[in-house]
Amino acid sequence: TDKSILRTVIAYAEKQYADPSFDTVITNVQTTFTAALEEARGVDADLNASQVDVDAAWQSLMTEIHKLGFVQGDKASLAQLIQVAQSYADQIDRYTPVTAQPFVAALGTAQAVFEDGNAMQAGVDAASQDLLDAMLNLRYRADKSVLQAVLAQADQLDLSAYGTEAVALFHSAKAAAEAVYSDADAEQDAVD
């Protein structure tokens, strides 16, 4: 059998494998490339390998060589963003649920992308932007202590001295205040 093409492709692949930039290639490609290189070396060492096996080995290795352009994204800024976001997550109860839930989801996605050896730059950038947007959208829960005190006073009022229309307005205002008090996502303006 003629193994000249196989040996040329193996020599090229071994140079790529030894190059420090190989470590930046996505994990899946590193795995399949290494397996194809080992297979090609095995076929080259096999004295009984058929020409079909030889041709299949170098063609498979060539396919893997073409995949070396799939490089992992730079995750340095994502790592910093996750670190800052973790301080927000540690105090997540301070934020309204409607803004906290998307933030927690974005943080989880960002952490998964950071740990993913196959994440390319577009995915890293998208996770960074989504996390940053979710952080910017966080809103503090409103301080309802004054509203709570006013509602407690309202419960103590004797309404018997007031007319029907005044009592109806009072109950309407109290119901609106109770609705705001019960709303975990209420903003400070509404509470005030």
C-alpha cells in the first residue's frame, strides 16, 4: 500500500497538535482530532493495512485538521462579570422578583458558558451581554415600612362617625394600598 499521503498528513497534524494554539481549540475538536491522529498513526504502523484503510485514515485526519479553526472564546471578561454578578446574587432577596428571576437565569447561563470548553466567542459575548443587561435591570424592593404602619393605623380607625361616601372612598384607598403592599414587585413610587 502507498502510505505517502498518510505520512504527510500525519506529519502536518503532529505539528498542529504540538503547537500551543491547539489548547485554544474547542474541547470537542481536540478530542476528535486526537482520536483521528491516533487512528492514522495506528494505520501507518499496521503492515497489513489495506489501501482503503490508509485512504480513510488520512481523509478522516484531514477533516479534523479543517476543524482546528473552531477556537474557544476569550472568557476573561465573562469571568470578571460573573464575579461581580455573584455579589448581586448573594443579596438577591433585596431585588424585586420580576427583575431577580431573569438575573438568576442569566447568571446560570453565563456560568454554564464559562465552564463549556466548546463555547466560541459569539456564545461568550452573548452570555456576557445578557448577564450585564440583567444586572442593569435589577430593581430594589420598595421600602414598605411606612405603608405597613399606615395600614395598621387604618385598621384601628373607627369609621362610624363618617358618611357613606367618605367610608367608601376610605375602603377604596385602603384596598389600593393593600394591593401595593402585597405586590412583591411594587416600585417605591407606587408604595409612596
